[in-house]
Amino acid sequence: METISIPNGTLEYVEVGDGIPLIMLHGGSGSIEEWGDCIDYFATQYQVIAYNRRGYGNSTPRDTFLPNFHSEDAEDLLAFLDILGLDYPVLLCGFSDGATIALVFAAEFPERVRAMVCAGGHIYTDDKTHEGLLRARSLFEACIKRDELDERSPQIRSQRAWFDLWLDPDFKRFSIEDKMSQVRCPTLVIQGSEDEYAGVDHAHRIADGIEDSRLCLINGARHWIHGGKCADEFKKNVMTFFGCQVMTVS
């Protein structure tokens, strides 16, 4: 992996393939590795760039997550692209928190996004999100004890800070739904019908709020839509969507 310095710290990233840049944004409890073979799959057609956001992997640690961290990460993305010399519209593919960040970025910097995939994104919090994250935090803490992990490590501190924010009662007011009308790029909203963190209402409301959107619900898929039994269907849908957008623009 390579590293790059931005105003807010250092980001670790990988770059594979040639062609139009496709930036991939991981979820809130993941990292570059969570994409599995998606990176190599998309790299057959695109220049895929995936990075660990601040607080993940070996990027700059994060001891706190502020309520506006999606906007902070959108600013990080802008700086990342500028430093790489990608000062023109790129393709975005975000999962979970990464999808939310992609939505914020596309709303705030519409001239920088050619087309976008929003996978398992959330634009507000609800009981299902809260309950799912409570289960996830319990599993996370159990894994730390089982594997005797170092609780002082930057990655564990960052992950706990992320859970603390999402489970803070005050964060139940979180919503970026009003930003959807500012998104101008073609957008594929893709989600599993059995998503345990964000109900399909999220996907419908994202798609309804974006003028140029397509909605794809994958039957039987859960939150990690790009892995498991539905991974191939996810990858094919994403590749087809981006292929159509590139041909249309060209």
C-alpha cells in the first residue's frame, strides 16, 4: 500500500488498473480489505483507487468521531483527489458509511463526480440502525476479548469512538436527506432486501431524492452486499451501471 498526506493527516491507499478513475469508499467498521475481490474485478475496466479513511487501517488514527464526520470525510476525499491530480469528475462507489460520504461529496462537490454507486447507504438513523449497531458493538467487544487484542491500538480506539457516536442518543437526529436534491450525477442505489442496519426505506428515499437515480434491491442480500452469496450479482450490477454511464458521457 501507498500513503499520501492531506491537510487532516495521512491516508493509506491502493491503486490497481487503468482507465477512468473509480474511487471506492469502505464502510464504518471496515477498511480497504472489506472490498475483497471487488477491487481486482473492477480494475479490469477502471483505475481503481481504494483508501483507508482516517481512523482505519494505517491511516491517521481518530479518537473521536464528530456528528459531521461524513462531511469531514468528504473534505478528505476532495483533498485526496486534488493531491493525486484527479481534478476532474471521477466514478465513486461507496458502501455503508462510505456510501453516505459519497452522497455528501456528490451533493457538495457535484462537478467532481461523473457517476456514483451508493451501496447499503444510510441518510438518517432509525430503530433498525440502532439495534443493528448494538449487536455489532457487542460482537466487536467479544472479538477483542476472544482474540486478546490490544485495546490500546489506534484501530480499536477509533472503532469504539465510531460506535460511541452512532449509539449516542443525540445522534438519532442525524439526517442528510435534504442533500439528495443537490446530487446531480447518475446514481445507482443498491441494497440488500435483508439489510440488518438500514431498511429498504433508506434506499427508496435516497433514490426518490436524486433526480437521475436507479434503484436495485438484491433479494436475500444482507448489509455486506458485496460479499457472500450475492457478491457476483452486486459486481455485475455495478459494472453494468458504470459501463452505461461511461458510454453515455463519451
